[in-house]
Amino acid sequence: MTIAEILQSVQFVVDQEGKPTAAILDMSAWETFLSVLEDAEDIKLVRERMANWRTKEGWTAWEDFKAESTSS
């Protein structure tokens, strides 16, 4: 399902004046929407990491990972 299909599948709840007050998505559209958001967050994280990879900012040394796994 594409974003355009998700947007076309939205149903709106309106108040007495016809003003939209809520939006309804079927579960398939909702799950696809969440997946798209998660992918966008992942892409942003990868781009940030790639931009800073030489500084190693936010990176964890293998030895630290290994120490955590043996202490648990």
C-alpha cells in the first residue's frame, strides 16, 4: 500500500457543522503507515551516522558490547 492509497482510504468523522473531528484508517493502512514512519526514522538515523562516522560519535566499541553480553 502506498502513501497515496493510505490517504485515499482515510474516513473522516465530522461534527454537526461538518467540521472533521477524527480520522479512521483500517488496520492494514495503519500498519503500513507505521512501517513507513519507522523506515523514515531509520533512514534519518543512518544518514546521521554516515555524516558523523569518522568522529565515531554515538558509536559503541566492540569490547563494550562484548562486556555487556558476558555480564548479563
